[in-house]
Amino acid sequence: MDSFLASWQRAWTGIGAVGEGGALFAQLKAAYAEPQRHYHTQQHLGECLSAFDAARSLAEHPDEVELALWFHDAIYDIKGHDNEQRSADWARDALTDAGVATEAAERVHALVMATRHTAVPVGRDEQLLVDIDLSILGAERPRFDQYEQQIRQEYAYVPGFLFRRKRREILKGFLDRPAIYSTPRLHDALEARARDNLRRVTG
């Protein structure tokens, strides 16, 4: 069984969804393979799920966190400003339709919304999810540099000077936080390298 399917079935069953969710699984995998994506792809999803697998024991509601990872970039319109909102709504609607308890579906919705990264995350599950989504910042230098190139490809329509300015603002926002990672285990593993990577590209 491939790792995507194993993750999906574990989370789908664990949250109490009815059926196997096979059609939804196929829709989500297809979404992460859309042609406008260069970073927000199956590669990113796979890296997130792998990181979660290693940190699953830290989650309060592990199945909800895992499903939130599946949905967090499900909608990715490079010119859209409501991707997280639409992804979160899709998650909540799909889970509700599959018989998942309203409270659990709402928590998944809130977790996906946390990946907007507009505020420091609160709560154990939100912190873990956001740390995993941001783990790319603390990647080894070759992967981090590849990530930066992939983001540039996604925003190829933006003029270089404007892209560089906006990108620097975003990355400096993370660098200016007292801590990039909230979960002690991920902080210990990634914080120093993330700061090195960010300092290098924000100059």
C-alpha cells in the first residue's frame, strides 16, 4: 500500500467517516497534481505526512490533524486570496457528508484555517500542524533552495522586483517571530536551520 493511501485510510477511519472515501482521496491527490503547482504539490503533501507520521504521538486529535494536512492546500489558485477558506470549507463539508461529528469537522476546519499563518498558532494540534507546514523553512539547504525556486515558479507572473520585495516581507515575518516553531520537538530539530535559511535569503 502506498504511503498516501495508508495515511488517508488511517485518518479517514480514525475520525469516524463512513465508507472508504476513495473518490475524495482521488480528488485530493489530483488537486495536488494540478499544473499550476510547483511547490504546493504531492511532494509537499508527502513531506508533511511523513513529518506528521514521526510526530503523531504529539497530537491531541491525530486523525483530525492528519486530515487537515490532506486538505490544507487542497484549493490552490495562485491568484486567489481565499485558498485556505475554500480548502477548509471543502474539508468540513466532506467530513460532515461522511457522517463525521460536527465538532470534529469544525476542528479540522479551524486547523486548515490556521495555515494562513497570519497569527501564532494556539493549542497543541494547531501548533503541530503549523509547525509541520512550516518545516520546509528548516529543511537542509538544497531542499530549501529548491523550495524557493518552486515558489518563484508558482508566481512566475509577478515581476521579479515585486516578487523579491513581497517574498522578503513574508519570510522576514517568520524570522521576526520570537520562535518559528511552537512544538518543542520541531523547535529543537528545525529552529536554528530555519533561521539560517531565512537570514541567508532575506539578507
